[in-house]
Amino acid sequence: MTLPKTRLADLALLGGSRAFPGTLYVGRPNLGDRRRLHERLDEILDRRWLTNQGPCVLEFEERLAALAGVPHCLAVCNATVGLEILLRATELRGEVIVPSFTFIATVHALHTVGLTPVFCDVDPATHSLDHRRVAELITPRTAGILAVHLWGRAAAVDELTVLAERHGLTLLFDAAHALHASSHGRPVGGFGRAEVFSFHGTKFVNSFEGGAITTHDAALAERLRLHRNFGFAGYDHVVSPGTNGKMSEIAAAMGLTSLDAMPDFVGVNARNYAAYQAGLANLPGLELFPYDPAERNNYQYVVLTLDAARTGLSRDLLVRALQAENVLARRYFHPGCHRMEPYRTLQPRAGGTLPVTERLADSVFALPTGTAVDPAAIAALCDLLRFLLAHGPALTAAAPPAP
């Protein structure tokens, strides 16, 4: 790392040297024990069983089911396909209430299977679906609710469950961020009709690329298995529509290796989060997203909200300044799914009912964490952020136009 910034001209955005010679990423993959991964890969090659529910996939499913506290887990090639398979297996028709403040795949899955997303605002404290706004959107056309456990903090599970039961709706959860998280002491994975996890390379537990569906519902699990494997109910016996949603053995080997190391990953994330808490304490206009200390957390996201009015600095300019210093901070989730196609065209007035989403989409960003980030880098990054915020108006005046 270079010397700390002492003048505005020291900033890389204004021609100075970069604060970090190496790049710091949000979501750089955790790797686990390479030796054990290589052993698993050799075992797969020796068996010559590369896909179609091999031993690694079966073990991965069993261990995930235990973590989620459910009897049924189906590993899939990725979480987006997992959502699509789940939605088809539930046979929903009509409208599904969903947050706009989420990754676009959540909403695309609804659109892909012919369901209409109804965008709902989020709670400003948790950034997940606001159950009070959900209640206002339920109509005779509503078939279900697709909630998201954002940043690894559980959504309003109990309130949404009451709403769904009262109105006879199917409640599903996108749990892409939420492995090893809990709600009222119960593990995420067993709520609603089913939940979908992601094991994309950016997640703290990854399978290179992959996902899983967890459920208590045996009949639903059987339909999910059909949909995951072309509708095959036996050799040459197809009984329903389906797709190829299977996870490969090699992906499951990485998933198992990640699960082996999960306690270490969580420990590093918790250490990093505490370091950011200390380093960014008492900074006016900058708020660190809180995890509930009463719950189990994975701490895989370090998420902040910037108040541009208080700092004289927009979130986008702050992110540009950090990226120029080799800190690849990320805007999340900008600009909101309702402002992306095809939803921007299909529902041009949706933003008028999403004030919290609009505000968060313009103010939230994430900082690097995980095993690729050490305490010294976090300390230097916190110093850099303090400098940027102390010079917010001056930086705003001096910054070159965005490309």
C-alpha cells in the first residue's frame, strides 16, 4: 500500500498513485483446502461418474439438508435455474409479490416462467420485503410471495408466513445470501414452501457455480426432481416437462470443500466486519448495515449506506474514487429491478410506489471482505474512506465527469 492520502491531489481519481497495488474485490472466491479438493477431483475421475447424481452431489445435498433443518435438498446447476424449477413445480399462475431491491435473477425467474412480478417496497432497516407493504398489494390475482433474505439477514419470516396463510398464498424464499443464517434461532432453508440457495463463486460458500432447493414438502421435492432432470421418472420414462438443472460432480466437490471450511470463512467474515465497524465508527453520513447479534450470521457482505446530503458526496462518485484506488466497491442493487428491462417498459410507474427501494438503490454500496482481505487492508481502506468523506464537497467539485 502507498502512503495515506493527505491532499486531494493524492487521490488516484485526480492523478495520484493508487492506494492499493493489488486489487481488492467484493466477492473474491474463498477456496478452502486445495489438497482436499484435488483428492475429491481425483476420486471423481477415478469413478468416471461426472454428473447424474453422483456420490459428491448426494453428500452435498445431505449436508445442506442438515444445515437447513429439512428432509429434502436438491442440488442444481445454479440458483437462477433453481428458482425457475421451483416456480414451475409449484404451478403458480398470476402475480407474485417480490422486492425490486434484489439481484435481477430473482425477478427474471418469475418472468421466464410466465408469472407477473408485482414490485413491493422494502423495510429500510433490513432491506428485505416490508410485510406491511406486501399486505397492501395482495389482490385476487396474487398467487404467491417471493421474499429475499438480503445480505444474509433473514427476511420477516413470521410476518410473511402469517400473511401467506391468511390469504392462501404460496410463500417462497430466495436464500442466495443466507446460508448459515437464522431467524428466531431457526436456520434459513426451512421457511415457506421452499427456499433456494446460491453457491456462485462470489458466495462465501461456493461450488464454482451452483445452487440448491430445500423444502419440508415431500410431494414438492418429488416434482422438483422431475423438473430438474427432463421429467424422467425412470429409464426412458418421461412423465412431465423438465429441464437439465443438475449439479455436476465437480461442482459438488468444490461445494463440499467449501462446507468443510465454512466455520473458518464465517470467522474471517466476522473478523472483517468487526474491523470495519471499528474503522468506520462515528462517520457522519455513513451507516454500516447491521447484523442481528441474537441470530446466526455469515457476515459475507459489508454493506454501507451513504447520505449524500450530509457528506456532500454521491455514492456513485465515492465508488468511482474507491475503484480508482484499486478497491472494486460495488453498487447494490442499482438501479432496482423495476428500472431494468423488460420491467421498466412493462411497469413504467412502479417506482412511484417504491420510495425506500429508490433511496437505497442510490445510496447502498458493498466493500471487499472474505479470505482475500486482511486486517491491514481493511484499516487502510477505512482510513481512505475517512479521507474521502472529510473532503466530500471538494472532491465533488474537482472530480472529472463520469465516463
